[in-house]
Amino acid sequence: MKWLPAFVLLMLATAAQAELWAYVDKTGVAHFAPQRLDDRYQPVMSLGARPQRVPGKTDHGRSLLTWLEFAPEVKAVQPYLREASQQTGVDTELLKAMIAVESGFKADVVSPRGATGLMQITALAAEQYATAAESRQPLEQRLREPRSNVLIGARMLADLIKRYGRIDAALAAWNAGESAVRKAGGRMPPIDETQAHVQMVLELYWALLQRSQSQQLQGMQFHSAPVSQQ
């Protein structure tokens, strides 16, 4: 059995106005639940997230998935994604989804806020998450050189995931800043652009996982939330 398509997961989550969490166990069975039952679960869809598009960001339809599979600029970055994943534990599919939404795999993109490169990292992040060897490079090189940009960005994302304990909050902190997530109690802040941005990355992340793991998936289970004891 294959992964549910991303648009089906979206309908399941938005129809119930609830969160949808999932993980794949060692036997290849995908487990879905309306809330985080334990630390293995990560958000597929977030409470209140809206399936809208971020102005100026890349569309994530079927054509994008095809492009990500065959585009030369994506293939050129793939070794850096694998290296970053091995170093930080962040899935290559999540890194790929972030880059697709953030920069469209254009290494020379600079945002109005000064975020630069594939993962749109700032000068502050390039200083904070650089290794000693990377710190000896000129700042502009760290920001624009694809390998350094990806490695630094992956370290930052891994740190945010560890800090907040959930991918959607980490992505929100990346987009809106950590202060916005702290004000929201460590969860998704009520900012339309941030909610749309995070939703795009999550949908594309799970669509990429669907493609990469569909041949290994052996089954699917839906779990209800535990009944609270009075």
C-alpha cells in the first residue's frame, strides 16, 4: 500500500479542523493520529494551517514534484542534502522541500530581508551555525556557496526542531522568527503568511516522502486519540 496523496491528507485534516500526525515504523507501516501520541509522531497537517499559497513562493503541485525529480539544479545539490542529513539527522526530503519553497533551488536569490541562497539563511545564522573551517570563509561565500548554505541551514533547522520538539513550530520559527513562536506558546503563530509557508513545506515534504518510501510501505494504520480519564 502506498502513502496517501498529500491532497487527501489535507482534506482529512481540514475537514475535521484538527491536526494530523504520522510516523513510519520499522516494519514499514505508516501510523496516523489526530494528535501526537508519542515522540515518534511528527505533524503532517497543523491545527489552523490554511491551504493557501504564499505570494512569491513556488507552487507545489504535481509538476513541481516531477521537476524536483529531474531538474539538473536539484540533482547537483542532492549530494549536499545527503551530507547535511547524515550530519544533522534532518530528512533529505524536508531539506529539499524547504529549498523548493524558499528559493526554488536558485543559489543566488536574496530576499528583501537579506536572506540568501538555497535555504535563504541570514548573515546571523551563517555566523552562529558555521563550523570553525566555514567561519574562515568570507561571509558572502558561506551564504551563496551551495554546500555551505545547505549545511549551515540544516544545522539551524535541526537546532530549531530540537528546541521546539515539532517540525511545524521549527518551520514557523524559521519563517517568522523565534519570538513569534515563543509568543504562541511554542506552536504555530497566528500569522497567515507563516501558516501558509509552513503548510507548503509540510505538504511538499510528505509528498516527497510518499515518492521515496512508497515501495517500502507495508501498511497504514489510523489511531484515535486516547480517551481522557475523569
